[in-house]
Amino acid sequence: MRIKSLVLAFTALMAFSIPALSASPRLDPLGNPAPAAAATRTIVITPETRWVNVEGGEVIRFIVGDKSFGWDFYVGSTVTSFDLQLVAPPGVLNRRIVAYVSTDPRYRGKD
């Protein structure tokens, strides 16, 4: 009977811990969406734009015609470039625009 009670208690504890695990923040190697108000710089994407240069750790507001979105370039250390279409809200970008990401200055080695 005691083993049955222990198994039941263990099962109950596991059931309550699963929601806590699923609520952990998602780590995205390409950065995260950001509110426009948090942006430190604005980049206007025109029909001629093929790429943008950003610095790791920057929060950028992108303006595309009458639409805009913000992106926090807190990226993984191995990310040096990626297609902005991967992170833009649906319908904002209709073509490939490469974001070239330089190293976050907070993590650059000192000479």
C-alpha cells in the first residue's frame, strides 16, 4: 500500500511539473520580436534593398511600405546572417533580404 501511495504522489508531482517546463522561455538563435518603441535604430526597406547590416544586440524597427516590425538581434554566437523573411510577420516581406549580423560588442574579446 505504501508503494502505491509513493507512486501516486510521484505521478502527481510529475503532472504538476510539466506545465512549468513548457512555460520556460524559448531561446531563438535568430533573436526575438521586439516592440517598435524599444528600437534603437530604424531601417527603411525599399524595393532596392537586398541586405541590411546590423550589430548583435541591436533592436531594429524595420519599415516596409506602410507596415513595420521590430526585431531584437540578440542572436546565437554562430549566427552571422539570415533571411529576414524567416522572422518578419506574415505578409510584410515578399522577397529575400539578408540581415548581416556583426558580433555583439558586449561579447567581443579585448586585445
